[in-house]
Amino acid sequence: MKINEEVLDKTARRCKELGVVIPTFAQLNDPSLIPESVLDRLKETGLMDVDPVNLFRISWRNEPKARGGLFNEGNWIEFPSSLTGVDARIVGMVGRWFPTGAHKVGAGFGCLVPRLVTGRFDPEAHKAVWPSTGNYCRGGAFDCALLGCRAIGILPEEMSRERFEWLEEIGAEIIATPGCESNVKEIYDACWDIRKNRPDCVIFNQFEEFGNPIWHYHVTGPAIERAFRCLNGKNLAGFVSATGSAGTIAAGDYLKGLHPHMKIAAVEALQCPTMLRNGYGAHMIEGIGDKHIPWIHNTRNTDIVTAVDDEQCLSLLRLFNEPEGREVLNSLGVDEHTVGSLGSLGISGICNLIASIRTAKYLGLSGDDVVFTMLTDSVDLYGSRLDEMRQERGEYDANTAWRHAGRYLEAITTDHLREQTLDDRRSLHNLKYFTWVEQQGKTVEELDELWDPAFWDRTYAQVEDWDRLIEAFNARVRSL
């Protein structure tokens, strides 16, 4: 990686003034490597504080505390059979205990930091642009605030109000594009406008930036493996993830290296079944993206594709969070601890839970099998959606809760699911052509390279060089 010494020197001085120490990927994976001086600072710092020390909390292993927490083995929910209706053990990795309340702050770190520590991003001259359908631009803006960089968030105008309010509070410039969750092309159009007219901007497009899957491969993947071992799992049978930018699903690449027999299931909205049916449309499952195949999606490792109805997710959001819904779940035998933890599922987390249940049923999994999935964010980011549904559909009562439990939870079937042949996987890969070669300036040679497994091995291996560069940068800051 080329290094710009002049910019790097300025950046180091800036970080010295701000008290910035950048963690390595190894430290984000294993907090035992974090210096005592950093741990002492964390004991006095809130999880959401805009303090550079919170860079070390871009980890799955934060203690679930709002202030002063250190680290644990990880945060997850094992959903009981009384809720899922299957014998297989379904486990969700909880993202609400990251700074910003969502794990996308890690993807932003993986994209920004390698450029920062090589001098290819100048905090004094550049603005970081974060194209997103919600949480990624929040994560990128938070990373920028900790690192003394300026941020621009791009997201569809119909995303939840909480996202816009948060970006305003942290001081990010906001560009709202037309449409909803599925209007990704409009985000790309805004990026092209910025490239042409704002030379001071550097675009970190999560759908094509390899720092996104690299972070998940080296941080999310090991976190899941650690949870599997803590749970004394016998057989890691599956990893289920809504694709979105296709960063998170790269954790499956790591896991498949350890458990070659496991299945990776990619999830999307039924209202826009791009992977399942080459389809299109609009939906309300915020954060999972669609109408194209992300450049960074390793389609060769995708074993199953499945689509989930957004109405199912929204109805379960109410069932899981309205008092009447929780009473019904108790009546169905779901224990109080599990019911109390359901606020840790945002809309996309509910989507992933549904897809995990469906995958377990399709594969005929037993009690010896474990399926992991992702709970990217929590209900904390969707209070406005619950308010909207109360206004549009009326107050939630017991009869509605019973109907939702029966129709949307107990009646989950294996419909809208396809197990992928090699030709199916190649078809997903080929769909990238129409977005990335025809519209976004990639070449056919670059596209063909993505089909080669050796490409992904080389890509994921970069993190060793990145960690050396981070250590060198921190040493430069200390020497000033």
C-alpha cells in the first residue's frame, strides 16, 4: 500500500492532539491485547461517548453496560424452541452493545483506518462520504468523530427518523436520496455527483469497499466461533445473514474455513427478491439493501438464498415489543428472560431470526446443530416505526398478538428458499456485471477475478499488513 508521508505526518500530529490511539484488528478480536492505560480510560467512558478511546469498543466483546464497561466473551441470545419451534439451537449475535448501537461501526472502521494510517485520507483536506441505507453511515460518522475527520452521510429519505436525528447530533452533513431501503441506485447516483463536483470528498462505498468484509472476517467470524465454543456447540450447521452490503456475511467465509460442511444462507426481502428471482421492488426491512449484488459479496460461498416478507418482520416487531405481545409469548411458554431480551432485535434482526428458523426446518436440523445469525441493531432505532404502526393500525391488543404469533412465528415454513447449485452461485456473481461494470466503472477482468477463491484468500490476508501499519502509526504519534 502506497504511503503519503506528508499527509501521514499531519494526521499523526492531529491524532496526538486528540489523544487518539488506533486499535489493531487483533485487539478488536482479542481485548486481552489492549494496554492497561486504555482499559483505565474505558472505565470512565460511556459506550456512546464521542471519545477516541471508544475505538477499542468496536468489538463484539463489550460488556453490556452503558458506561464504564470493559470486555466479556461476547453478547448473544440463544432462542429457545418455545419461540422458534425447532430443535436446532439458534443463536443471535447482539449488535446493540457497539457504540452507536449497531455493529456497522466496525465496517466503517475497516474502510477508513487503512487509508488513514497510510496517508491516503487527509482529515484536514478530505471529507469521508458514507453511502448507506442507515447504520453504516451512522457507524462511519461515529468513526470520523473519534478520529477527527469530517463525515457526510448518504441515506434514503424514507429511513427511520432516529437515523437522521442521530446524524444531525453528531455533526455529519446529510444527503437524503429519493426512495426507501431498496433505492440503492439513487445512492450511487449521489456518489457520482460528489465525485464530479466535490474533489475534497473520499467515498467509502460499503458495497464495494473490501475493508467492510475484511473487518467481519477477522472480528465477527472469530466472535461467532468463540460463542460457539462457549455454548459447547456440537455442530456448527449454519450461518444466516441478510446480505445488505454483503460485509457481515463474510464472517461465514471465516467460519466455513473451520467448519467446511456448514451452510451459509443469504437473506433478502421478499418484496425485492433479487437473489431469489432476479426481482425488484420496495420494502421496509431497513438495513438489508437490494436490487443488486454487492461487489464484495463472495457468491461462491453462498449455499442458500431466502426471502422474508417485510410485513412478517414488522408484525413480529410489535409482537416482541408491545406488552400484549409479550404476554402472549409468555402464554406460549417462552421464558421471561428471552422475552425481556427481544428488544435486542431490530427489524433486520427479526428478518434474520425468521430466515434462521426457515433454514433449520429446511435442513432438518436437530438439537445437536447450531445456527448463528446477526442481530445488527435493536428496537432502540425503531421507536418511530412502532409509533407509526400504532397510528396507522391502531393500538395493539391480545387478539392481534395471538394472530401474529400464529401466522408469523409458529407458521414459518420453508417457502421462498433455494439451495444453490454451482450454476446458481455463478448466476448471482454474473448479476454484478449490470451494476458494477455497466454503471460503476469496474472492468470485466476485475469481475472475473472475484470468482476465484484465491482472490478472497489474498483479500482477507491484508489485515496482517494493516495491523503493522496501525502499530507503526501509533508509534509515530507517540514519538511526537
